[in-house]
Amino acid sequence: QVQLVESGGGLVQAGGSLRLSCAASRNIFSYSNMHWYRQAPGKQRDLVTTLTSAGSTWYGDSVKGRFTISRDNAKNTVYLQMNSLKSEDTAVYYCNAQSYVEGSQYDYWGQGTQVTVSS
């Protein structure tokens, strides 16, 4: 079992920045794809960005050029640097790990962290 704990959310003005962290209870990055999702009130949970075990990244169109996903293997932590924040970025942000072990896939989720961008 793996625990993911997000932190770093808060209230920020439009145009500002925040850095979210997702700390894993153990090092899973070598066999896991890491994702950040977000869910705004009344909307579905959407994929924001992905960092694969091989180090490739993917970004949704709405955050491309503003958000950056990265990881620190020594700290078992994935980060989401969010710049030029907009009111539409307001949501609960969730960290997700898709781990592949001996032919099986395991899904782990954090508890979420609220990001509120005021205009």
C-alpha cells in the first residue's frame, strides 16, 4: 500500500503562483506514472498533467506553458508548479499514482488540496 499526501494549496490572486507537493510513503517513481488531477465544484475530475516513470511529461491545453510537473526521487515527492494562475484554475487538486508491478496496475490517490484563485 502507498500513501500520497498533497500539500501547498491555498488562496492566491490571479496571476500569482503556487507549488503543490505530493509526498509518497515510499519510492514508487521508477515503476509509476504520476498524475495531477483537479476537480472544480459541480464538474468532473480532469487530468491536468502527467509525469511518466521514464520522465516524459504531458500537459492539458488549459495549463500548458503555465504549469510544470517535476519530481524529487530522494524525497519521494512530485511537485506541480503553477504560474500565471487564473480563476478557472480554482479546484481541488489530487495526486494520483498508477503503479505497475508484476503485470498488475495499482491506483493510489491523495486526499486533495484546495486551490482558490481570486480575480
